[in-house]
Amino acid sequence: MQSDLTEAALEGGYGAATVVELCRFYYDEPTLAELNDDQAVDMAGRLRLARVQGVEDERLARMAAKGMTMSDRPRAREAADIWLTFRAADGGPEAEAA
């Protein structure tokens, strides 16, 4: 399933550093090789959603960095998913804050 994750990252133009930071944020895994198949499929889905929503690499990287600073990581992950699903493409102030 790692190949699906790699394919999704390439399709969206997302850099390896951004994908690794997202995996650290969502799964507490420091390398892509440590993801299990379910996590790799899940992350590939997030990257595809980000691409469809028009979210660029820089914005995903900011989202992961911001999430890593939050003390309540499960809540931060939930908020990031909500932002990605509903607000990422809106372009308003909330989108820029992420």
C-alpha cells in the first residue's frame, strides 16, 4: 500500500517532507516505512482529497506543523480533517489560518 501513498503524493505534487510530517502528525510515525497498510491507504485518501480541494504542499505542511504543536493531538487531527474536508478550498480567513 506504500505505492498507493507514493502515487497520491506524486499526483498532488506533495513533497516527501510534507508527507512525512503529515504521517508524524496523524500516526506518530517518523518514517513512511513504519506505516501499516491501513494508515498508508488512509493517508493516500487524505492526499487525494487535498488535491481535489486545491490544497497546495505548503498549506498541508503548515497544517501538520500547527497540529504537532497542539497538546490534544486527537482533537487536532479531527480539526485538521474537518478543515481539509470543508474549508480547505474556501480561501477565506479560516483556510489561511490552517
